Amino acid sequence: MRVLIVLKKTALMQLNASTEAGAQRMLRLVSEGDASVAGIQAGHDAHLASVATVRKVLAERGAEVRETKRIPDRPVRDVDLIVVVGGDGTVLRTSPAVRDATPVLG
């Protein structure tokens, strides 16, 4: 079975990729454990745990896995299953790339 995993970029990942001053201030608050941004680290940790579980289950089943953090911008046709690890928005942004009967699991 060929599987494409589409991974959400967490808020923490997006902050780490940003050079904006506001993002740097938020990263400082996260690193200090400030309660006002506690959800950012918790959401990131939960996402990583979900990704690890998906990888483990697919490996146990002998799946041939490709991963991307980019939403597909062209039709995906060379896989048997698309697994989206993220939220509703990630699933909705991925869905236009499905042009055949490939199942999508979110």
C-alpha cells in the first residue's frame, strides 16, 4: 500500500520559521512557559504524538510512505491512501488534490 501523509505545520513550526519580531516574542514566551501561549506548545506536542502514531501504524502494516508538509498543489494519483495529520483546514486544503477514488483519512 502506498500512502501519502500530509502534515500540518503547527503554530510553533510557523513561529520558528518566521523572522518577524512578533514571532520571536511569542517564541520567547513559549520557551519561558508563559500561560498566555501554553496552548502553542501543547498543540505542537499533541501533533507530534499523532504523527508518531500514524507512522508506527503504517510501518506495522508495511506501507510505503511518503510525507509532505506542503499541501499538494496538483492532483495526487500515485497513492492508495492519503492520511492528513492536522485539522479540518488541512483536510479541506488537501481535498482538491484528490481527483480519483483515493480515500482520504483525516
